[in-house]
Amino acid sequence: MILSVACYDCHSNNTRYPWYANIQPGSWWMASHIKEGKNGLNFDEFASYSNRRQQSKLKSIVNSINNGTMPLSSYTLIHKEAILSKEDKMSIKNWANTIKDSLELRN
Ligand code: HEC
């Protein structure tokens, strides 16, 4: 799934620390982004969010894809594999919207 390639480094507990994480300012950059990114959205903790919080996070995922704010451009500069194609964007949005719809039904 494209999410694990493009988003998990900053939004899950499974960060694949890249080579530059060991050198300054790479390590500082990576640490601050992971901390901030995980605070806002952590896919490993997603299941424990309330129904309402899950829905709002899914909505902001769709927005971040539509606005092109995620993944951060400073990240895709180095991680070319995280650049989203049109199809990737569609599949992330479809995925988020499908789950959001099913959560709404459970409200
Ligand atoms: C290099 C690290 C990095 C990557 C990769 C990344 N993000 Fe983020 N993300 C952040 C940071 C830092 C924030 C919080 C600050 C901000 O909003 O700019 C954030 C915030 C967010 C938010 C807002 C969360 C909230 O507070 O409600 C969403 C949604 C999001 N990211 C989705 C994604 C998605 C989807 C991907 C993959 C397509 C992705 N991000 C990839 C670092 C990252």
C-alpha cells in the first residue's frame, strides 16, 4: 500500500530511519517531523481513536492529498519513491473515503 511508502515514516511507529538520520541536521529534521507528524496522525494508533476523530483524520488525509501538502515536499525531494502519482492519490482518497463512509454509518 502506498501509504506505508509515502506516509509511515512520519505517521506510524515504523520509521525506516534513512542514512541522513545519523548526521546533523538530518537527524534533527527527521526527529522533529516524526514527532509532529505522529502527534497529528499515527496510523498505528488509528484504531484507538474515537469514531469522530477517525473521521476527521480521514477527512484531513483527503485534504492533504488534494492540497498536495503531504507527503512534505522536503521529504519527497530525497524520497522519490514517496512522490504520489495520480493513481496513488486516487487510491488513497478512495481508501479514506470508503472507511469514512462506513464510520459514518456506525455513528
Ligand atoms: C517527512 C515526514 C512526513 C511525511 C512523509 C508525511 N507527513 Fe503528514 N505530517 C507531517 C508533519 C510534520 C505534520 C504536522 C505539521 C503539518 O501539518 O505540516 C503532518 C500532518 C499531517 C496531517 C494532519 C494531521 C492532523 O494534525 O490532523 C495529515 C492528515 C497528514 N500529515 C497526512 C499525511 C499523508 C496521507 C502522508 C502520505 C501521503 C503524509 N502525511 C506524509 C510529516 C509528514
